[in-house]
Amino acid sequence: MRTKTATAIVISITILFVLLVTKVQAEQVIPQPKPFTIKIQNWAQDEWNDIKTYQAENWADGKAQLNKNKEQVSNLFQNIADAISNIVTPDTQ
């Protein structure tokens, strides 16, 4: 009976020791971002900035083109009106 009790105590102490040691060694470590993850984040940020720059330039070009088209259309109608008035009232020289 003594050997069973002694064995149970030794096993219990050993298990307790192993649990305590592994718990102490398991420090909470904050994972550092891997270089590959950082490269992907940098690439995504660069692409985003490139897209914003490209869109800003193209919006400016589009607005300039729209103003030019508006002017051309209004000039077209003015030219048509002038041509019709010349046909209706010819120049007398």
C-alpha cells in the first residue's frame, strides 16, 4: 500500500511539475509581421496611391475635354444659325 501511495505521489508531483514548467515557458509573444506580409501591404498601398493619382489626372483631362466639347457644340449651333441667316437674307453688294 505504501508503494502505491508513494508512486501516486511521485506521479502527481511529476505531472504538477511538468504543467507548471510548461505554463511558465508559454509566454505570450506578439507575432511580428513577416516580411512577405509587409511587402504585400506596401504593394497594395502603392497601387492604391497610383490609382488615386491616375484617376485625379484623368478626371482633370475629362473635365477639360467636356468643356472643349461644350464649346464646339455651341459653336456648331452658332455656325448653323449664321448659315441659315445668310441663306435667308443674302448679302447685297
